[in-house]
Amino acid sequence: MYRYDHFDSTLVHERVAQFRDQVNRRMEGELSEDEFRPLRLMNGLYLQRHAYMLRVAIPYGLLSSVQLHKLAHIARTYDKDYGHITTRQNIQYNWPKLQEVPDLLDELASVEMHAIQTSGNCIRNISADHFAGIAADELEDPRPYCEIMRQWSSFHPEFSYLPRKFKVAFTGATNDRAAVRFHDIGFRIVENDEGERGFEVIVGGGLGRTPIVGQVVREFLPKQHLLSYSEAILRVYNLHGRRDNKYKARIKILVKSLGVEEFARQVEEEWEHIKGSALLLEQAEIDRVKAFFAPPERNPDALLDDSYLQAAKENSRFSRWLKRNVHQHKVPGYHAVTISLKAPGVPPGDVTADQMDQIAELATKYSLSRVVATHEQNLVLTDVESKDLVALFSALDDHKLATPNVGTLADMICCPGLDFCALANSGSIGLAAKIYDHFDDLDYLYDLGDLKLKMSGCINSCGHHHVGHIGLLGIDKRGEEFYQLLLGGSASDDASIGKWLGPAIAQDDVVDALDAVVKTYVDLREDGEAFLETYRRVGPEPFKERVYGN
């Protein structure tokens, strides 16, 4: 795990001091809200419907137990006893008081965390596969390159005022769990015909008002050119990106308007001028950063204990959890365990201060003190030995953290919606609760198989509704909450954007519509066929007939 050096520490503490002065000036009336707004956004502070919201960066989702304990303390001291895990592997606090935010940021800095570049038209928090470093299907751990990108992009003077926000993701696995095709730049570690490893570079993906699947601009980029090629992409975007219309300002619009071939040509032309510069990434620097992510010392005898298999035969609840929440690890005898933050009666992605403390303690005891925040708004314990699975399940169950629904329809992604967000048109949290109540039969959910439901309260797509197998988009119709229903989306290797099924549906009718969609799938699926496979085979018409009755 990366540790701050002198430069990191100095930058973060100086930024806290700077923001403290800005907050004081705002509180004393020396700064108007219009003057203060860009300053607070640079520090991840938003003004929501009821209060300020602070978004804290968790680079590539990785947390230590010490950091998670601190996040729990912050939730308890500066918020209303909880935090919210986001789809960008960050955590948000919805109720901090403006005058206390500098103290909060000081607390974050004490454990090598911050909220810098979690907002604004800059390069945002770098995200990655939540199983990075432990995935059985991984070619190489992408986190060292995430960290190199983080260091390069932090406070980058040329890219602090881009036409619009800019998001970057990495994966090193054969199965894309980082949604690299839906980022401004997505990097995938690949191997060429000579056995050399580098990056496939994907540009121009994104969701929001104009969802677009990113396109490959370079099939193989040698590792030493990661920064120079990224700088070339950003320079072309910074020069030509729309600044006159924020709805057309993302790089995806530029790539679409130029065409991917012309965009790639301009990038290559710019790259020729800088690829041999100081941006050249020497192997020594790659090795230096890689050392922070060296595999931890693991128990060589971990494979010898399979007592959990007998426990699964004797305890059906443990057996369900084992099948849904426990995942293959690249090291035999170890497992990755997903902690579902989608328990009934709890807003998806919310985690209380007490739960954070408990998870941190369990990570110290059972997972080499490591926790990862996921795109699915859950948490992962990365290194759990086979012998500890039963005890871990029991401890999680005591704190309502052992809900065995990972990957099911109940493991839904959901933005805060109208309950908090000033941009939202409709609620998400209340509707999520109704969906939970209706689809409460775990055996039925397991029979449906992996099924991704994603919901957003507005077109900005914080809930990633466009790439859900089933997507819900909240809209306002003459003061009433309605929802557009989408089917057929995917953020994985078979990337696709869901299509509208038909007219918007009143909130009270959404659960019935979802029930009709699911039953249509059950009726039409062939042996072993997943929801997305059935939808792609039969098309939307059978689903439309069942939902709308025509």
C-alpha cells in the first residue's frame, strides 16, 4: 500500500491550511458564495439540498484498517454517524458543518487521506478493479500505475481547469470489473505478440446525458509511455474540448465529433513532441512504486484447512454467504470476501460508524489490515484464510453485514437521489426499499442468477443506470416522480448501453414493472442463460408487452 512521502504530506497539509483560511473568510462574509464555490469544489465540498456534502478520495479503492477507523471517527464526530460509498470508490459525508470541514480535512491528512480533486474540472480520483492484486484472472496488478497516474495528475497545473471533469480507470484482468470502456480514459494491461506488457488505451467513454462506449485509440502502449501518452490525450482535449456548453464538454463528445481515427491521429501527433521528454517513465520508477504493492506475507499453510466446507453443509445461511459473497483468490487457501452494504432497510452503499469500526477490526484480524471500496458500493476484505471464513461470517452477521446477496438483483446500485442531491428529479432510496421488500426471497434471487439493477435520480447517471442489465432513471413529470426503464446495459467486456423500454412509469408502478421484466426473463430463458443473454436473444418486445400490456 502506498505511503505518503514528504511531498505528499506537505501538499495535503498546506492545502488544508489554505482551505481553512478560505472557510474563515466565507464565514466572516469576505467571500460571497459565488466566490467561495470554486474554492470549496477544489476541496471536494458540495452544497446539497439540506447541507454540505464532502467527497473523500480513496485512490483505487484501497484502505488500511487505520484509515477506515478514522473514517468511522469522522462519521461519528462530523456527520450523522454514517458514510456513503460511491460508484467511484470514494466515500461521501452528507452532513458536515462548513466551519468544521477544515478540522475534518486535518483528521484525514493525519492518516494520509484527502478530498482534493474529488470535484471540479480536473482529473478525478483514479479508480481500478476492486480485486486488483488478488484476482485469479489478473495479468498484472494495475495499482502501481494508478498510483503513478495519481501522483502525476495531482495539482497538475495544465489540467486543473479542463473543459469538464475527467475520469480514469485501470484494470489488469481478463474480466473487466473497472468499467474501463465508460471512462474518459480506460487503461487495460495487455500482452503483445512478443510477450511484452503494456496498455490498451480506450478513450471517450462515459454516461450522463450522452452515454457512449469508449473506443480503442491505441492497441498497445509500452508502459514507459503511460504519462506522455496520457498528457497527449489531455492536451488535445484541453485544446479542442467544448467550453461553451457544459453538456457537450466531455471528451466523449470531442471523440465522437472528430471521429476516433482523427482524434487518435491528433494524439499521436502531439505525442511525438513529448514522448521522449521527462515524462518518460523509467523502469526504476515503476519498480519503486511497485514495491509499495508487493504481495504481503501470507500463510503458506492456508490451503490445508477446508473445515469451512463442512460448516457450509451444516449451516445453510453460511453456505449461501459462501456462494454469493466469497470469491476466488489468486493465492490458494485465501479468499476475497465482499461485505454487502445492501441490507434490507438500509440505503444502498451506506455504512455506519460502528460498522466501519467493526470492519476495520475484522480487516486487522482476518485480512492483513486491507479493505477495498468497490464500484458496486460494497466493501471487500482482500485476504481471508479458509480457516477464518466461519468466524468472519459470524462476526459480520452480528453487525448486519453478512447479507448474502452479492451479484443479485438486491445488490443494486443507487445514488442518493432527491433525499440529498440538489440535481435529482426523483428519489432513489425510498424506491430501493420498496424493491427490497418485494424481492425478498433469496432462493428466487439466486435462481435469477447475476442480475445488475442500477438506479439514478437524474440524467447525470451517478447510479450508472445506462449500464445496468436493468436500469432506472428518475424524472419529474409535472411535479410527480416517474422512472424510465432501461434494459440490456453492461459495463463489462460486453459493454453496451441499455435501451428505453417504453414510456416513463409512475413510482407506485415501478416494482410491478420490475416484477414483469423478471418474470418475462424466467419464462423465456434457455438452460443456463443469464438475463442479458436472454434479452439480447429475444429483444425488447416480449418485455415491453408484459410491462405495458400491448
